[in-house]
Amino acid sequence: MHAVVVENIVKNYKIKKSEITALKGVSFEVSRGEIFGIIGPDGAGKTSLFRILTTLLLADSGKALVDGYDVVRDFKTIRGLVGYMPGRFSLYQDLSVSENLEFFATIFSTSIEENYHLVKDIYQQIEPFKTRRAGQLSGGMKQKLALCCALIHKPSVLFLDEPTTGVDAVSRKEFWEMLYRLKAQGITILVSTAYMDEASLCDRVALIQKGNILSVDSPGGIISRFPSPLWAVRATDMYRLMQDIRNHPATLSCYPFGQYHHVVFRDGYEGRQELQAIIEHGRYQQAMVDTIRPNIEDCFMALMKN
Amino acid sequence: MEKVIVARQLTKRFGNFTAVDHISFDVAKGGIFGFLGANGAGKTTAIRMLCGLSLPTSGSATVAGYDVYRENEKIKRNIGYMSQKFSLYEDLTIRENIRFYAGIYGLTDIRIKEKTDLLLKQLQMEGQENSLVRSLPLGWKQKLAFSIAIVHDPALVFLDEPTAGVDPITRREFWSLIYEASSRGITIFVTTHYMDEAEYCNRVSIMVDGKIEALESPLQLMNDFRAASMDEVFLQLARKATRVVE
């Protein structure tokens, strides 16, 4: 049995006279014990999807199962089974750290002691501040407390909505290390993010844009389906180089990636010759040209264009 | 070379906590300066001092030629500011937002009209000027917010995580606008959590525990730290942090 099954979920919002489609018939499955990433920018439909799966929002049509239970018919059962960490901090700001954790344990008819092993690693980091009100914690501390509260009833599926947004590179790395430890304890994790580089940390990912799923696969699988050779180019005067490459008739796309431009040519063009010609014609210095393996962001952009 | 920011031993203490600890750096006119650091490293406090919103405890700084202690009102008039958290008024239209900000910065009616036309054309938003900002996709809002932040052609614009959450193509379109502004001589001072964006900057500073621990071109930093990307440089430096942010 799959931990999560989503079949053709559609969700529209009516705002005054206009209607906005948040999810346009989304389907995928998540296996037990997986870290499954929902990767996409703001407004892609990630939060609507999570709210439907955690029974907080009704879909207009389609079907979804969590742990074999239907999100509409069996919503009460599901609420006891899942842990949910929303994107916006939603613990009680005027309760202390330990009071918040105690509160969530009690609601789920359990105790902190019973499942302490699950949260121990994370809770120990905030324990020095356990008498402080949650509203007075720093962003990183709030995030750790919210994760503890979502875990204290030993959920079988954990939903994390953009847990690393606005978090610096070091804290993001630490957060992912925590997720691997939870996975090792057998918890299925669905995590959404707008940071494309986090896709490679998931077992499988769904790339989502404007309510459509662009692709579902392992990160390696998505990368292996990149349709054409990808070139990385670097030289002095990168901005002019980008414009010259974009103006070349054989160019399909050219985007800056850190210190390189990533370039894809139309079918039938080899690439190296075209780039050499652009470099010679524009008299660029210190030019470097090479084919590279695409990353998830390259794939996302190629899929967005289809 | 002309300097838009000159900071010397700039320091800010809150009680016995030193948020910004004797930082010194220059930013050259027209450059793109990346201001990086982990959460809690002191970036926001430093930016607030440079924008004239918070007085330093000690040290000195000039921004666009004005002193941060005595001329903070002049600084505010000569800089632009944009962050992901606050940018535009959602319940005003595109045209009204442009008019509002341009008016605050003291542009004449004729100039406001010229700027509005230019900006709508540049952003390919002609025909949509009477739409509410609320109805725009995030990426469009961010591009509009940036153009409005420099509507008065300031010497310098502060961008605080301007691209958080936008899709990868829009993120790159946004950076094209940054390059364009920089080529017109507007200095860019930008913070970001995307380390590939750090590589687009001419120079980068990395703050750790209130101090500037590195200040170089991205290429030089990658050489110095024997790193293949700015992400690695950042991780090596930020891991040294010892201060507990409560």
C-alpha cells in the first residue's frame, strides 16, 4: 500500500468574479518511507495540495488517500495519523516552548515521554530556551519547535510545507540531516520547497508549476530525460555574451547559472561550432566551453517552456 | 574609482550584544555588491544603519556621499529599497503604485508620466496599468517592485532577498533587470540565499557573527577557499559561527 495516493485532484478558488485554478488535475503516488519532494515556485499549488492531503481543504474533484484512508470520508482518522508543519508559523506564540509541545502531545492523547526518542535530537537544541514564549524565539528555533510539535504523536506521514524558505544555506543543510534521521525511523515525508537544489536530496520529486505536475521521478531520472546536450560557457563580459548567444538563430535557450551560462541549441545544431563562432566574432577573452550534466533547475526550466 | 558606500569600523551594540562588530568595506559605483551571511549574522542590522534607519554605536559610514549620523534624511532620498516582505500596495493598481512612489520621491508630474510609460514598456505591462497589483503573479510583482524602487534613479538600491520563491526563469529575468540598472550606473547592494546568485555579483562580502570574514570577487573567493562554487565557500565560512542566536 502506498503512503499517499493522489488521483486527478482539481482545486479552484473564486475571488470576486474571477476564478483561479490552483490545481489542474494532479496525480502521483508516494511509497512508504520515502522522502518525496514537491518542487515549485510560489503560486504553483503546493500549499493547496498539502491542505487537501491533511484534510483541511476540500478538493473540487479527484480522489486522495493517505495511509489508505480517504481524505474526505476518513478525515478524522487521517488527522490522527499525519503530522503537518505549515509554511506560516502556527504554534501558540504566548505559550512557552515546553507548553507548546505538551499541548500537542495531549491533544493527540499521548505524552512527551512516550515518543521522546523521535524528537530528542531536535528538542535538545531548543531545550535551553524551554521556558521562553514561542513568539520570542528566532526563526530557526521556531522551525525546530514546530517540527517537534508535528512529530510528538509519532505520525506515519509527515507533511512539511516549505520548511526551508528564507533559511540560510547552513541551516538548510542541518534541516535536511534531521529529515534523513526521521526517514530512518520509518516516517514517510512529503516536503515542499521553492529551492530547486533541494530536489537532489529527495528520493523522488514532483516538479509543479501553475497547478500542473511537469514530471514525477527520482532526481536522477528527471535529469536523464533532459532532451538535448547542455553547454556551459564562460568568458569575460558575461552580460554581452548572454545577449550574443540569445541572438544566435541556432540558440534554443541561454540562462545564467552562477559563473556560467547554460545553453541549449535547436535540433540539428552541434553546439560547439556555434559557440566558438560567437566567441570569435565577439572577441571574448578567457573563454571556456564544455558540455555538462544538467541539474534539476535546468530540467525545470526546459519543462516550463513546453 | 568613485565610492557609493564607505564604511569604517561600523559597529552596533544592543545592550551587551554586538550585532555588527567593526565592519569596514567600500562599494564602487555601478557595481553589484553581494551581502551574504547566515541568519542572525548581522546583515539586517548593518543594512538598517546604511539606509539611515538606525544609528551606529561607533565607527563611520557614508552612503551616496552622505554621513549616516548627520545626514540620514538625505540618504533616504538618494537610495532605493526593496524586500520580498514589503514592496508594493496590493490594493492599488500598477499605475497608482508607480505614481505613489514617484510622488514620494518628489518627481514632477511630467517626469512621473514619462517614467510610467517607460517602465510599462520595459516590463511589457502596457495595457495592464489599471490592474490591481494583487492580481499579478509573484514574479511580475517582484520585477515591478524593483523598477519602482529605482524610479527616482537613486545612486544605490538595497535589495533584500528580492527573488525568494520565484520560479527559475523569472529569477533570471529579474537578474537581467539588475544588470541593466547596474549598466546605467545604479549601484546594487543585494542579499540572497541563492548561492548561484552570489556568483553574479562583482564583489561579495560574507558576514559571520557580526564580522566581515570575506570580501572579494566570487572567483577569487572560490580560488582562495579551493571551492567549486560559492555554496561551498559559504558553508566553509558560516560553519565557523559560534554565536547562538536566540
